[in-house]
Amino acid sequence: MRLDEEACYRALETRDRRFDGRFFTGVLSTGIYCRPICPARTPKRERCVFFPSAAAAQEAGYRPCLRCRPEASPGTPAWLGTSALVSRALRLIAEGALDDADAPALAARLGVGERHLRRLFLRHVGASPLAVAQTRRLLFAKKLLDETALSMTEVALSSGFSSVRRFNDAIRATYARTPRELRTAAAKRGGGAAGGAPDIALRLPFRPPLDWGALAGFLGARAIPGVESADPGAYRRAVRVAGGHGVVEVRPSPGEPHLLARLRLPGTEGLIHCAERLRRLFDLGADPDAIAAHLRADPRLGPLVAATPGVRVPGAWDGFELAVRAILGQQVSVRAATQLAGRLVARHGEPLAVRGGLPEGAEGLRFVFPSPEALAAADLADLGLPRARAATITALAARVARGEVALDASRGLDETVRALCAVPGIGAWTAHYIAMRALREPDAFPATDLGLRRALGGVSGADLLAMAEAWRPWRAYAAMLLWTADAQGARPAEREVSDGSLAG
């Protein structure tokens, strides 16, 4: 990935927050790399080198700055300026694909050779897949040292390190300080734990603007009773993690470029994956300026972009859960789909059991969504579903349980849609909706959706697809803009009834 170095230096001089996470600056005289918004004195141009990612800077031998804290940056948008294959690989790495496997296994999941994958990473990211995974672990460990009171052993295991010794060695090699010295320095700066036991509190950074009200409204209307809830103040849900149950809560932080997450978990192992799931759920890796700049060029979308700054595509905590929710939403209203989902978890979900009890505000959470194995063996006849739709859920659950359908980023959009459409009862709308939200495919687009066509004056599906060619690679964000416009412009009766639009 080639950077315009003069543009990078101008952004560095002005400390332009819009460039935070887009590149990192290595300072030749100090051997340190920084975010563009670092408060330190701007180095001279001839002392600066620029990297497309933190992993590239670390692989070149630079240490993270302790003032601007690269671990607190909103992150490089995974699909901006990269190949589709690298984008999928980055999402898999963020999900932990290299925590217990090696680069050849990652390449095999993506269907390519290891040498080809490494070559693409060096071209687009500036670092190898293993370096990206190692940097991810290091920066998350530094974040935990700064923001939590977890023990060193808990920090090591929470960050994906296989042992405390490896964690200590990696921290010393990267920061030239011990973990305890880093925590002491953070405490002196006013950092440290924001939540008390048994909760863990984390900041989830993003690039502003972010329309929290739209996110909370969308998720709240589709919240599965007993499993999750959302209102303007917070989103809460029950989760299955680390062999047990837990509860997560996310709140806005007015005026700050981060959300506040509070997690009550059965253990700290896998905390890095929980943080990544929350980032995907709220689409915190998006670059709203880049998306808006592209979509506002279309005369039909321009006014919608201006009216709804910071649009995000709400994701999902679990891909299988979202897929089942999308099937329940076929041909019914949002309200009806939500009631069906609540009925399903009441009959087949796992009763929620949280160590330390439920946190304040989470009293309505009672179940964890059933696993694919559980639903594959369940009798769904008493849910009030059409027989064919119940059979679709059973078939999907069985294929996911057997590994025949992968609800992750290992395959591209077209291949994922084909695999989902091979399940009897899943069509293009459902497949694209699942890809859009569960698999974080920014170009997924349910073109047959009634709400999208209605928002554009009742155009045909073929005409909508033709229009949407100009919106690539961000058709999913265009869909969110159009759904928002349709919901705001429709009469009350129309808002709830559709052919599946907005019901997933």
C-alpha cells in the first residue's frame, strides 16, 4: 500500500484527527512510531517515515509511542485500499485465526497459497500476517495494562499470549520496559481501571462521527427478548464465552471518540475476541469520511448522507444467531420476527448463569442463544413458524454444525451468498443480509428489498441493482441510508410490514 508521504506529513503537522489510524509515523532519530495526533513536537520531515499499519511500523523495528498510545487508535479500516483477499484475512486475524494456527492454515482457509498471501500482505499492509497478529496481541495487552486492573497473568491470557513468559518477553522487546513499569506509568498519567470487580471496563475507539441513536434504534427494534436489549442509553446482551456465560454492556461516551464497554465474563481468557466482536457489532472500524465522500457523489444519496452523518452498518455478536434471526424475519414484520425469536430462545436457549450475578440494568436478560448443534436437533414445530421456514433453520443449523457453511470471512461475498442460497429456503435477500451484518461485507446489497426500492420511488429490482453499481464498494452503507429514509418517510403501518426488509 503506497502512501502519499507529503500528505501524511501535512496531516501530522496539523494533528488532523481524520487521519488517525490511516497511517503511522516512524521517527528515525528515536526509533518510535506515533499516531498522526501525537501531542509530541512534530519531527522534521527528513526524520519521518510513514507506515500503513502499526504492524508495518513494528516489523520495521520501531517501538510504540507511550504518549499517543497506538493501541488506542481507531484502527486501520481493514478493507480500505486493500485487496478483497487481504480484507478477509485481516478480519479472520482479528477473530483469532492465528492465535492457535499458523500462516499456512490461514492461507488454506482463504483458498490460496501461503507465499501468495504473504506477498499480498506486504504489498497492501506492509507486514506479514504473523506480524499483524503479533502486533494485535501486543497493542491489546498494552490497552489492558493501561485501562484495567487485571493481573499480569490475566493480561497475558486475555491478549492471546500462550504464556506469561512470552507476554513478558514481547512487552520488553517492544516497549523496552516491563509490564509493571508500563502500568505504573499509566497510573501516573491518570489511567487505570475504570470498573471494579467482577466487571472489566474498556474503551472502544472509533472515527467520528458515529450515529449512536441510529445504531441503538436499529438494534433495539430487533433485540431478541431475554437475550439482548438496547435503548438510547446502552446496549446489553447475554453471551457465551470461554466455556461459560457472561453479559456485555456498551454505552456512548458523549463528546469522546470511543464507546464504553463493560463486560462481566466467566474468565478473562478470550477477552481480546470479545472486544473485537463488539467492534464488529457497532461497525467501529468504518471510515465514515471515506464512505460519505463516495456516496454523496450520487444525487440520490447525497441528501441522505448529509442528513445522517456517521452511518454505520450494525453487525452481530454471533453470525449464526444473526442468520437465524434473518430467516425468522422473512415475509414478516420486525415486531413479528422479534416475537418469534423470543419464543425460540425461551424454548431452546440456555438459561443464563453469570458468575457474580447479573449487573445492574441487565435484569431482563435470561437466556443465551442456542448453539447450531442445539437447533439442529430441536423440534421447532411449536414456534408458530411455517413448516418450510422451520425446516430452513434446522437445515442451516445442521450445515453450520458440520462446518459446511462458514459464517466468517474465509470466503468472499459471492461464494458466501452461493453457499447460503444452497440451503433450502434461503434466497438472495436473506443471504446478502447475513453477509452484510454477520460477515461485515461492506458491498453486500439485498437488491430485492422492498424498503430500498420504496425509498427510491418504487424502482424495480433490476433498476436498483444498476443504480447500485456506482455505490460500490459500500453498497451496504447505501442500503442503511435508504432504509433509514424509508423508515422516516413511511406511514406508521408501512414501517412494520415488508417482504423481509428491515426484519432481519
